[in-house]
Amino acid sequence: MGFDGTAYVDALPRLLAVSWISLAIASFAMVAALIGAVGLLLLRVLKWRPLSLLLAALRSIVFGVPVLLLILFAYYVLPAAGVNLSPAVAGTLALALCSAFFMNEIFAGALSAIPPGQIEASAALGLRPFCVWTRVLLPQILRVSIGPLVNEFTILLKATALLSVITVTDMMRTAQQIYAVNYRPFETLLAAATIYVALNLLASRVGGALQSLAREGSR
């Protein structure tokens, strides 16, 4: 069977119509992961041994378990504990949890690059720990981390395709529905791949613009 351009073109508008779902899930997961990563970083710098051991165990689990398994756990296992979540919410939380631990590593690296003298100078000026974090450390951590965070967003956007296994009607699920009818999986999946590439290129361009603004602001 040759390439059917009509099937490719016909699939594009249907996939574009649901592309906002993938973008929305990735965006919500990104925001939740950012908040979680900052919280994990604050807990990490406390250096309380029992808490450090707990965080290390959780990090090992999240890093060692496939993302798909976390998604399935959130959707199928949590209801047994009385936590009933919609497919989109369960998938978003699973992606956010995984991403939060990866972002935490990014932030920890950025924090280690900040000269300790800045913290000492802030304390000498009488700034409270909360102000030191919000006005001195976090702005620098976020500025240094823009590049890796953009990469993390593109990973999240691609990972949203995994949510099709728990019936989230995103681009991947829609693509499956299309080629189940037209029997043209190659052309349909190629159309989905085209949109994913376009969205990731757009995210990379936006990230590059943010990095340029951050460099300008730090001068």
C-alpha cells in the first residue's frame, strides 16, 4: 500500500482540534511539577536525616518506575484507597509527580551554582529566610534552569500520549480512533507526529526567547 496523502490531510484538522488537550495537560502538569519541585528543594535543604531518607526512597521509586506504570497506578489503584480521579486528572498528577522529582534535581544543581556568599550577605543584611529564598535564591534558580525546564516541558508534552491508555481523548487517542476507521495507521500517526514536532519546536522557540530575556535582565 502506497502513501495516501488524502488520509494524512484529513487527519490533521481532527488532531489539531484536540491538540489543546495535550497542551493543557502538559501545562497543568508543568505548573504542578514546578510547585512540587520547589517544595522538594526546600525539604531537601533542611538536611533532616529521616526526611532525607524518605525523599531518597521516593526519588528512587519515581526514577526507577516507568511513567506509564505511575499513570496506571494513579488511575486504577488510587480508587481502591477511596481516591477517585478522572482520567485526565489522574494522568496529569502522575506526570507532575514524575516531573517534580526531575525538576528538583535541576533546581538542586542550580542552587549549588549560586555562591554561598550571597546567602551570607543576605543574612548580614537582616533578611529573613523566606525573603532570602523568594528574593535572592529562587529567581536565580529559575533563571539558570530555563533551558532544562523547557526540555522538561517537551518531555511532558510527548508523555501526554501515554494517557491514551486510560481513555484520555488526546491526540494519540484520537489518532487511534481515526485509523481504526480509515485503516491508514501510517498516515494518521504521521499527522500526529507532525503536530507533536510543531508544538515542541514552538515550545523550544518560546524557551529560547525566555532565556534571552533572562540574560538581558541579569545584566
